[in-house]
Amino acid sequence: MPLSNFERMIQLADQVFAVKNDPSQLDVNQEVLERLHKIHPATVSEYNEGEGPIAWLLLIPTTLDLMNQFLQGQISEKELFNLTPLNIKYEALYLCSALVLEEYQHKGIIKQLSINAIEAIRKKHPLKAAFVWAFSPEGDKAAETIARLVHLPLYKRLK
């Protein structure tokens, strides 16, 4: 029996990010999802055409200070998430992760999920910058496109 879309998405996440081999990365679990929802409900997005998820998007609003610490390698992705305070006005947005099943790539799904989520977050938070730690050339290009479309400067963390 073929894998479900959900199982394929989990497999894709493991292949792309290899979180289990890098304790500095954020390992998304139910507790992390609950905290993300407290930060803002639009931090986690999913695209589903009825057969299970075909795309996932994760954004983390945070402070400019934490953004700079992360970009300079002073804190890890996991620390960025854990140090982000709740119930404040966020000025920076970490484009944390975007995954799309192969047969749905290059259809603008992540672009639209991102724009919708960022617009929702901007209703409460005065975002001034976006930042990314890209794991692939496609991720880097997607981050550049998204930042341009939402009119935010993009800062990049190098490996």
C-alpha cells in the first residue's frame, strides 16, 4: 500500500531537514505546535486537497534582537524559538520551513500560504524584516520571492 500524504510529508521533512541528526534545529512536535499557536495562529499552515497534507509552512515571529543573534550564529534555531517571548509585538519573521510534495511543487502553493500567513501576522505585529536559514537552493529562492512579495528585507543565515 502506498504511503499517505501525511506519511510522505513526514518522510520529506526528515530528508530535507534531518532534524534527528541536528539537535540545534527545532523538532516540531505537539508542544511546539501549541506554543507556535500562542505566538500567532498563522505560524503554521497546511495545504490539503482532501487526501491529506501536500504542503506545510512554518513561520516564527520574533524580535529583531533574536533575529540578529540567530543570523550571527550566536543562538540555534531551537533557542530562537524557545527565547521568543509571548504576548509582545514582533518585528522580525523567521521563514522557518516550507515543504511541498514533489508532484505539487512549482505551483505557487507555498507562495500563497506564505502571503496569507504573513498578512494575518501583520494585522497584529509591525514586521520590519524576514530572515531565513535555507537548506536548499529552492528554499533560498522561495524565501527571496516571498520577502519581495510582502515587501520585507530578507536576511540570511549561512550554514
